[in-house]
Amino acid sequence: MPCLIAGRREWGSSDAKRPVRVQIEFGPQSNGNKRAVSRMVPIQVTVHPLGWARNMSVFQDRAQQVLKTLRSYFAGE
């Protein structure tokens, strides 16, 4: 399955040095509000560290940042 890779291959002190693999799966388009200009499509995002993330909380912070960026890109809620 195709994935996005963000960052380098070693875990370090900055986000550029904290690589992750992002897997995005798109669900079916909702038919809830037929008058809506744009329809909502559910997505499932899985974030994995590339390499060894020594500190779990640092990885979770990085994953949350990636999710926040994706959410703003897709203009989701």
C-alpha cells in the first residue's frame, strides 16, 4: 500500500530528524446532506516511526503534529 514518508531516516532533536511513515485510507463518500457544496469522506490515518523512536511521548507528539497538518490540508474537523 502506498505511504508518505516525512523526515530523514534517523530520529533526532527536530521534526526534520523524526521520520514517520503515514498511511491514509479513504472511506466511502457520505450521502448525508445532499445540499452541501462539499461532501465529507472519512479517512483513517496510521502513523509509524521510521527507525527507532527512543521516547514514546516524542513519537506521539510528532504523530499528532502530522495529523494536525493533514487535518488542515484536508480542511477536516
